Amino acid sequence: MQTTACPAPTETAQNQATAVVEVVGFRLIAGCDPARFAKAARGTETLLRNMAGFRRRRLVQAGDGMWIDWVEWTDLDAAHAAAQSVVAAPEFAPFLAMIDPDSVTMRHDAVIVAMD
């Protein structure tokens, strides 16, 4: 099999980003009902939709008990501003109360290719 080297980059992938995704991984607190948690997540919808830079959200339940809250923002500043404000928002309190805080991981990644 013949391989071809990638051409030298003309700009970094980060500069080509079309958006930023916030990826939050976590587990629920012991005994938490997933259906109740999903209802609490739906209770955050209006607040999120009205935040500057919000594009879309996906809440995913993995088979191993982990959850992923995947939120797309227009840019990193919007993602950071939202992450800071939701912790104080009353609409988020029921949702956050069901998450095991010791299990939380968060990162922000550049979207390079998007297909809908």
C-alpha cells in the first residue's frame, strides 16, 4: 500500500474551527433515576437556548453508567461564559444536584468538520 504524506499545513486546525463543543462526562449520584435526571435536563432547555452562542445539545447515556453532556457553542468565549453562569442558575439546580461531582470531567474542543 502506498502512503502519501500530508501537505504542510497552511493554518492550524484550531483556526479552521467552525464552533466549539463542550464535552462534560459524569456519573449520576447513587440511586438517581435516569428518567428523573432526563426530566431535569429538559428543564434547562429554555435557559440554554437563550444563552449567547448556543447552537445545540445532546445528552448521552453510555452503557457503563457514564453520561456525556455535549453542547455546541459558536466559540470558546460563549462556552466559558455559559459554563460559569449555569452553576448559579436556578433552572440548573435540579440537574446539577443529581450529578456526582467527583466524577465530572469537562473539556472544550474545536469543531473542524460538521455534518448534519
